[in-house]
Amino acid sequence: MKKHYEVIVVGGGIIGTSIAYHLAKAGKKTAVFESGEVGKKATHAAAGMLGAHAECDKPGTFFQFARASQQVYQQLTIELKNNSGIDIRRHDGGILKIAFTESDRERLMRMAALDSAEWLTAEQVVDMEPDVTKDIIGANFIADDVHVEPIAVCKAFAKGARLFGADIFEYTPVIAIDTDSGVQIQTALGTVEAEHIVIACGVWSGPFFKQLGINKSFYPVKGECLSVWNDRIPLVRTLYHDHCYIVPRHNGKLIIGATMKPKNWDERPELGGIKAIIEKAKTMIPEIDKLKIDRCWAGLRPATVDGNPYIGHHPINNRILFAAGHFRNGILLAPATGEMIRDLIIGQPVKPAWIEAFKLERTEVVIE
Amino acid sequence: MKKHYEVIVVGGGIIGTSIAYHLAKAGKKTAVFESGEVGKKATHAAAGMLGAHAECDKPGTFFQFARASQQVYQQLTIELKNNSGIDIRRHDGGILKIAFTESDRERLMRMAALDSAEWLTAEQVVDMEPDVTKDIIGANFIADDVHVEPIAVCKAFAKGARLFGADIFEYTPVIAIDTDSGVQIQTALGTVEAEHIVIACGVWSGPFFKQLGINKSFYPVKGECLSVWNDRIPLVRTLYHDHCYIVPRHNGKLIIGATMKPKNWDERPELGGIKAIIEKAKTMIPEIDKLKIDRCWAGLRPATVDGNPYIGHHPINNRILFAAGHFRNGILLAPATGEMIRDLIIGQPVKPAWIEAFKLERTEVVIE
Amino acid sequence: MKKHYEVIVVGGGIIGTSIAYHLAKAGKKTAVFESGEVGKKATHAAAGMLGAHAECDKPGTFFQFARASQQVYQQLTIELKNNSGIDIRRHDGGILKIAFTESDRERLMRMAALDSAEWLTAEQVVDMEPDVTKDIIGANFIADDVHVEPIAVCKAFAKGARLFGADIFEYTPVIAIDTDSGVQIQTALGTVEAEHIVIACGVWSGPFFKQLGINKSFYPVKGECLSVWNDRIPLVRTLYHDHCYIVPRHNGKLIIGATMKPKNWDERPELGGIKAIIEKAKTMIPEIDKLKIDRCWAGLRPATVDGNPYIGHHPINNRILFAAGHFRNGILLAPATGEMIRDLIIGQPVKPAWIEAFKLERTEVVIE
Amino acid sequence: MKKHYEVIVVGGGIIGTSIAYHLAKAGKKTAVFESGEVGKKATHAAAGMLGAHAECDKPGTFFQFARASQQVYQQLTIELKNNSGIDIRRHDGGILKIAFTESDRERLMRMAALDSAEWLTAEQVVDMEPDVTKDIIGANFIADDVHVEPIAVCKAFAKGARLFGADIFEYTPVIAIDTDSGVQIQTALGTVEAEHIVIACGVWSGPFFKQLGINKSFYPVKGECLSVWNDRIPLVRTLYHDHCYIVPRHNGKLIIGATMKPKNWDERPELGGIKAIIEKAKTMIPEIDKLKIDRCWAGLRPATVDGNPYIGHHPINNRILFAAGHFRNGILLAPATGEMIRDLIIGQPVKPAWIEAFKLERTEVVIE
């Protein structure tokens, strides 16, 4: 194994592999160290909605960043296929954010300022998607909130990075990070040094933050999901209500998720969680309980105190960067995060508002 | 392939393989023809309770037959291990038939005449099984209603039969049965004749009955099940209420089942069915929804008009026999069915009451 | 269940569902009867190469039919996505038919007459695909021989047919076909009659041919396959030599197949077969043995005496049609077969050469 | 979560759970911290041979320890079933260590001094196991080298420990161990202190050794395995030659393994490894290549410099203990290791020879 890289990325999920892809493509000699398999943790569990709007209900820096990342995805579909041979399975239907009650509608209406959302009446919704329950009072339709297949994106980033010269070390946990003279990591394969190290391992970033003197806590919000074979429902658009969703994939499956279980680190789906999401899905599509189950799984979203990710330099040591805490938005934000970290490392300009919003030394307001 | 056998068995589920095992052991040159894989249909889906009492609430011929079969299992555990190398995973905990209401209790009390059932108060039950809900008013405990692993029993019968000289043809559907001169079957491997043919393919026996001039209809009652990893609940006894059960396996899993969906031929579990059994299980063990899901499946129980299986000779052609329609009791009744068919073929005495109860030309009373 | 359809299709593999799709789209009230799950037999096992050239080495009617079907696939990619929501995963790399020896080259040269094949030197091949072994002496490159994901095509046909009004009955074997007065089938769901019945169940069509008075035998040629995760080899084109292939999928897997085991009906992969295809793959890409195995499987190709499928009317009863025996070419020929059967039923013109080549009453020359 | 335990065990494989079981049973308040799932790493991958002789070819301390552990297993079979409800699937057939050549025989003859091994001629072997190749010249038969199902043993230890009051924290990696004042660990769930900490995480123990000032390196020896369905071969005894084996399980499967790939940390089976073990198995049982493949996997054996595990106290800090580096013998040695660590902690006597042989500060001789 080489003993020196320009950049070491700690974590081989969609954030880490996006960073590696963008750096390797820019000519940087990059290595990813992943404790298990590329994309097999939170990435694998995600539904892949590029929900810039689904997750925000007001304009602002986070929304701008999310929209920018969404737009990067447009070019990535073709670029990644060319560079890696992997199709990220982009699906263009958009999202219907359903309202069952007036209070649902009011909440959705806050989004009305955004020109990318369109309010539809119940009739319009049922006309577009005849299997949706008649119990709704309307929906916000967001055409731009498409979806992709997260594991495909991640594998494409990883293989693309490799073909641009990066090394991807799977089953190679980073045991410690030393910053005494230069920066280097310890692994079972030996010690490796680098110009820059990027911490990008989701909810498992906590210990590295601590080792590096950063007092930020991450906590997991476990989400349980399942998929069914959809051989009959002509659903084109993702349905979304109250953090739950039904996503129609191009492979003929529906992805249904997800529960929200804070501080539960166990990555296996529980009986109670599976029951809860079946019940929730049935409120959106009554006929869904006839569909055949494919499989169940769970994953851990990396939550931060204020709900925003940490993306940026170590406050003191410029050779260390962070890209973690993307909560429900890791898939959506991976491209913009990869570009931002690349630009910080190679010295390209980055929007000051983004640096401010995501820097580690920001003042954080606890969200409910 | 040989062109002649003493006995051909149509169907490689637990009934067909038990018959083949008992005949091969008795020296008969036997062949099993199975359209798919041995034990992969209803056998595979069953929980394996040897519930002579769970399925009957009064003494009678069926109960006697069930008890006899249960007793054969005692010797089979060792015999099959010796003859096939396969352990059928007998589990001796017994069954608790739970009562939530007075009407539950009354129904269970009909069983009181049987000396093998014992009424327990709620306190006694919770003392034995502390994770059972406090909402019960008592339970019938039946120590003899143990359980086994159905696919293991079936594979053991099949391998044992093979080692006694039988041939097992998997992926070889029987296309037609000819009875013009002698009896023979047509398969993709050619025509094969025999002294006797036994129809033993569960709910898929219908067409063969019809071809052979027997006007009996079978219908499936689909059951959906799931299993969970039980790493913490010290459950020793099977719990049972209203056709649903929680079975503690020796491999550390709980088997939870089952729905009852008559005339549904689809062997895949549906979302609605999975939800229903999770809900039901939670009424019996409230903490069960913390357990991690292992997998889901479904199977088809072969139902008959009067609820009893058909076991016996063709009314006219003595060379043809039937062993099908065991409904929820296939695993329980497989050994006694195998012995009975063997005895009918080799000319050993069979209890007249059993012949009467299960013969094809009986008068059937439709059950609700 | 309805008791009457315009067309009944027996078999829910890629041939049966293509026929149903094309008929339903043309307005015919159609039903498919499938004994198990749609696409779970030979379709599921196929690699999906649209190898009009890979399977033929000379021009002729079969080649013309294959090329026509290949061209239908071009429009189907978009059409099926629109009509079913399912992406058939078309992959445009083409096929490299590798020559290791002079005799390989001579055989490939017979294809030279076709303007769609291009001979490449070893240097050219390795330049295009650097991981291919240096032991080759050249390859025929056929850009048009792309590949698709067979199960996706089949599910898209089935769902598309359903959304055009067809009924798809899974887990519903056809027990018998009656032609005494009109045509009708018997199933566990009852008797169903139709204007036309199409037999399209691959190697399992034999018994129906026989029932209908047609003396044609089918036999299976079992093929064992496996897939690996390709995280590093930048393979774009399918490699092919001596009936074995390595197919790069857009999901980042390589499909490797396949053995040829005539008259083996067992659909499970055997140890010996898996070893054989690993060895074969290694002769094409030496580094392939470092890749991680994904899974193994097997399927049965429906072979006929002369290597051509039967597509056409019953010689006497015009209401019965056949579409079976596509051997290694089921995925490739499914669209053209679906169109041809549709045209025969609705009375559109069909190329006389195709009718001649595939009719049941042709003179068959046994192939080696 | 509690903040204090008497003993913390780091690692939830078979070594860690055995230690926890023995301590909890002895009344110690114990917690296990496992970074993933109990038993899902090397334990899960092992074949489960209790091969005291298979791994040693001469008497000595290691052999004595192995024999002692083997004997503990005898009582554990019943004890664990009673205490956890889990059956460890003991299989009593013994091992045949096959000789193909004179040099094989000579190596096996070194074992002749042991009264528990018995030399058999080729004829005797084939008489016992008719499917073994005729190419052998004899075999050593060791009746005591039975096998168990490793994951079952580990789950039984874990559940048993839990029911004796231990806590098992899955998905809870230990981030750091502090020894400044008392001993404590850091985890995502917070800081936990204890009287004693035991490091028992196999090849992943290295970083903890280093943190605790112990300069011992571990390295993995990756082993690839597969299983097949054995529906016909009446194999009773495990076959063994040159580190490869065929183990007949009571569930009707054969386990076939294993490759030896030092310093390969990737836990996924590779194509080349699977091919190698199929070839090797075929040399022992020629007919094995007809069997149907079940699945493939891989695992990492934790190797040490001199081939012996480290079991004992930290040289300086008496509150820290180690139990790691069991190489190919983890399943075999788990019970004796659990007892030895328990005795060291509760102050029971331990054989001085064992303490000497396995202590950390021993003089190590590098093995080939």
C-alpha cells in the first residue's frame, strides 16, 4: 500500500465517495478508507429522493445548497454512466406532498413562496395518481424532487474515483488520526499520511470529531423501510406525508419508509417499525396492502444539533476537513458536498453563505 | 431412468416423502415425482407444531389419528437422524392455548375431557412465561403438542428414502396418469409404470383427482408467516390463540403465523397479511415488536370440504391411492399417513375407523 | 374471475408477457395464466444479450427475424418505461466475440458477410478493453448486440399489459385445454374460454403440444450462471467465446455464464457447473477471480429438434397458436414473437418467410 | 444505560460471548460491547469443527487446552439449551484426516502417540464412507473431533448471558479505553466503567492492544467457504486434508472450506477462492460436483505470530485482560477460554501451564 496521498477520505458512504470522485477527477491523488463495504450503511438504506423541497419548508441557505446539489445530479446521471459504467437510476416523476388536514395544508403552504412547488386539489391529485386515497384535501407537487438509487450513485462515485486513480480501501477502518506533524491515519494496513484528511463517515464521525478536539455530538435517527413488488399500481410520483413516503422505482418496486427512532443505533428492522410503515403507507394508497413484500431494512441517519451538516475546515488545522451530519439529506447533498470539499481543498472559490452555514464553529440552535 | 417401480408417489412434500420413506424402508421399490423441489411448498411454510390438540377441540377419530402420528414422531427423531443424518429439530415445550375472554375459555374447556390438556390460570401462565401479556384469563397447556422443523422432517424422509433405495425425481412434474392397462404416469423424462400410484401433492392434487374420476375439490387457505430473532425473550412454550401462534425454535428464532385467506393461490406474503400477524403477535407478547425481523413467507394449506384429509384407495381402482387435503395438519399427520398408506399397499392391517374417516367415498359435511 | 377472454396466453415468461402486451395494446381482451411467478423461470436466468449475431453465424431467416426483434427493442425501451414505469436497463456496449485460435477465427469469419460485424485485431481489442486476456488473436465486434435486463423486460411487459386491460393470473397453472367446442382451459380458478389460446411456456410447453395432438418434443438445456460485483474493471462490452459470456450490467455487476447441460431439468446450480464457468471466465479476463461473488443460479433453455422456435398456428385448429422453443434466444426474440403472434391473431400481414421458418408443420433437420 | 459493570467484554463473537456467559453465570455483572451483531464476523464464517487433533499434530499445552475445551462442550450442549433455549447442533461423527501420499501419512503419524487417533486403511475408510475417493492411502480417524454450529453456540452464549443478567450492546463499538483512573470505555452511548475489561474481538483486537501499550500484531487469514445441499451422500464423518474440509451438518448441508489468504481483510468471497475450494472438495468426494450450491461466504481468522492465542492479564494493569488471536480454533477454544478468563477474574485457580502458554509477555517463536 502507498504511504502517502494528497487526500485521505475517512468513510465510503455516498458523501465520502462523492468527495473522492470529485477530487480524483480534479487530479488529486485520493484514498478512501471504509471500515466495511462501500455504501452499505446509511446510503444503502436511503430511498434516494432528491427532495430539496421535501425536507425544507422555507427558502434559505440550506435550500439553496440543496437546489444546487439537485442540479449537479442532472449532469451526473450521464457523467457517472460514462465514467463508471453504472446507471444511477434517475426517476423523474417528482413528489406529491400530501395534505390530509388543514394544518397539513398550512404547513405545505409555507412552501408556496417557492416557484418550484405547485398546489394541487384533491381532484387533480387523484386524476394524476388514481390509487391515492380519496381522503386527502390536496397536495404540493414538486416536479424537481426526483429520485435516484442511492447505492448505485455511491458505487458509481467509488468506481469512477478508482478509474480516475483513487484507491478505495474497503474493510479498512481508520483506527486513529495523528496530527502532531502533518496529518496521518493508522489502519490495519499501516500508517498513511496525506496533505488533507476529510472526515465523512456519517453518524460514526463522532469519535473522529472528538479525537480532533471538536466537541460536536452526532446521534442516529434510525429509519425502517421496506419494499414491495408493484405489479399493478400505475404510480409515477413519489408520495410524501409526515416523513413517510412511497417511492416508485424504475425496477418495478415501491420503496416505503420510514420510521424515525432517535438514538437507536441498531441497524436491523424491528417488528413494530415494519408494522408502523405498513399502516402509514395504507393511509396514502389503500390498495397497497395487496402488494407482495420484497424485503425490509433499516439505516441510521446522522443527526446534528441544529439539523445542518458540518461541511468545512477544522477551526484550527487547515489540513483537516469535515463532511458529516447530513441527516435525511445525504443522497441529495452528496454532489454539492463533494464539490464544496474539493473546492476547499484545491482552493477554488466556495459561496461564503455555504461556508458560514455549514462551518463547525457556527452557533447552533437546537431544533425540535 | 427406470421404467417400472412398485410404487410411484406423486408429490414430494412432507406427505409424499413420508409415504416414500415408509415404503422404501419396507422394501418397496419406490419413486417420488415432484414438480419442483422437495418440501418447498406448503411444507416449507409450516410452523411445525405437532398440535394434535391445537387443531381439535374434541375426541374422535381425527384426534386419535393425530395422537398416533404424534407418537410416531417420538421414535422418528432418532430414526431419521440415523437413517438420513438429518435432525428434525424436535422442541419439547408444549403449547399454551391462551384465553383472553370467557368465550375463549369455554371453547378451550371442551378440551377438558382430554387428559392431556391442563387448564392454567393467568398467574400460572405468566409464572411459566413471564413475557406473555397480562391480559389473558388463563390457558390450556398441552405438553404433548411439541414442534419440529418441517423442512428438516421432509428432507430427512426424502434422503432416508433415497438411502433405502427410493428414487426422488425433483423438477419432474407428472403430466398425466394413465390407468387403461395397469397404471403409469407421463413425465418429461418419459413414461413410468408401477403397481401402485399414490397422489400426495396437497392442494395441487385436484387435477389428478379429476383425471382419475374423483369429484373432490381442494381449495387453498393461504397463510402468511414471519420469523424474528429472539435474543432476549425466554419463551419455552408455543403460544396459540385464534389460529395464530408464536413458536420458539431451538435456533433462536420465533416463528409467527398465520393468516387464513381461503382460495388465494398466490404463495407470496402480502403487506396486509404481514401487518395482521404482527398485530396479533403483539396481543400475545407485548414486547415482541422490539425483536428484529428475519424473513416473511406464505404457503397454501390444502383444505377439503369437511376438513378431513383423503387417505385411502380409489373407490374402484385398487392400484391408486390418495393422501391429500391435510389442511393445517400436514406436518402432524405425515408419519401416520405414511404408515397408513404403506400398510394399505403392503397389506398390513389398518384401523377400520381410520379407513372410514378418511376414505374418499365418505359422506362429507361442510364445515364452517 | 371472468369466464371469457379474446385471447388466453399460457405462460408468463418473456414470450408470454410480450404476446399479452402486444395484444392488450392492440385492444384485445387478454389473460395470461402462469403457474408460478411472472418471469421467474428461464427469463429470470437469462443474461439478456440481444445477440442476433452472437447466436447466428450466417444470414438467413432466423437472422432476419432476430435483427427485426433487436430493432423493436430500440423503441421498447422508452415505450415500456412510459407504459409500465419500468426501465428495461438497455446497455449499449455491444459484443466482442473473441477468438483464441485460428479455428475460432475461421468460425467468426463466416459472419464477415454481415455488415454489422467488424473484425478487430488483438491489439485493437485490448486497447478497447484493457482487462481482456492477451491470449486472444482477435475478435468480432458487433455494436448492435446490446443487452437488457430480462426480468425487467418481462415485468414491464406484464405490468404494461395489465395497465392496457389484460389480466395476469400468477400461481394459476393451466391444467387442461379443451378444444371440443370452442377453446377453453381448466384452472384451479375454474374454466375459462377464449377465441384464441397461445401456448407460450418454454420447455414446459411439451405436454400442451401433446394434448393438442402435436408431436414435438422439447428438451431443456440447463445453463448455470453467476454474478460478481465489478468495482474495478472498466469493461464496457460483453465478451463472448464458445457459448460463454461476461456481460457488464449498468448496476455494476458482471453476469457470467453459462453451462450447457442438455436434458437436465433441475433448476439449481451445481458445484461442478459453477466451477466450470469461473474457469471459463478467467480465460477471458484473468483478473476476474479477484472479484466478489454476488450469487449463482440456473435456468432451462427450451431446445427444439432443429434449433428454431415454433411460432404459428396449430396445423388444423386456427384458434390455437404456439410460441415456444426459443432456446438461447428468448429474450432477443420476445418482441418480434409478440408482434408476430399479435398479427396472426388480429389478421395483420406477417412475412411469409417467418411463417414458413417457424411453423409447426415444417420439415425439421436435427442439429448437432 | 448503566454506567458501571463488574466486567466489560469488548467483542461479541464466540470468545466474547463465552466469557460473558461464564461470568454472568458466576454472578458477575457483565456487559458485552459489540460493534455490529453478535457472532456475525469470524464466528459466523467458521465450520465449527471441535478439532483438537485436526489442528495439532503433537501433544503439548495447546493440545491439552484444546482437549479440555472439547470436553466442556459435552456439558454445554444441554446446559445452553436449558439456559438459552438454543441448540448448538452438536454432531458426533468425528473427523477423518485423509492421506493421499506417503508424506501425508507421515505427518498424520506424528499424531499416533495420541490414544484418541486411530489409523485406518483406505479400505476401512471407504467402507465407512463409500463416497470418499479411492485415491487415498488411509486416514486418521479421531472420534472426539465432533462439530457444532458456531453461530448457534454464540447466540446461545449471548442469550444465556443475558438471561443471567448480562447486558449485550450490539451496534455499539468501543471507541476508546481509558485506564488513567480505574478502567472505562467510551462508546456512542456514553462512558462506562468497570472493575475489569476483557479485550476479545479477534483480529480487530489490534488497536486495543496498541492503545493499552501492548505491542502485538494480529493479522487476518481470510478463509472462503461454501455450503451445498446434500440430498444423497450418506457422509457421517468430517473429511479433512491440507486445511480443507467437508463437514456434514445435521440440517442436510455440507460445509466446504476453506482457503487461507493471509493479510486479506476483505470479508467477501472471491471467485478464485470459490473455485479453489470446489476443486479441493472434488479431490475428496468425486461426486460432490453434482450437489446444489447453497451459499458462499468468507471470514477472517485472527492469526498471531506464534500461532497461540493471547489469554491472560495485561502485564502491568491487572484490571485488563485479553482473549484474542485464536486463529482457526476460536470455536473449539471458546469454552475453555471463557472459563479461564472467568477464573482469572474471580480468583479461581487456573493451570499454570495455560497461563504460561497464553500470557502476553511470552517469548514468541514465529511459525511458518
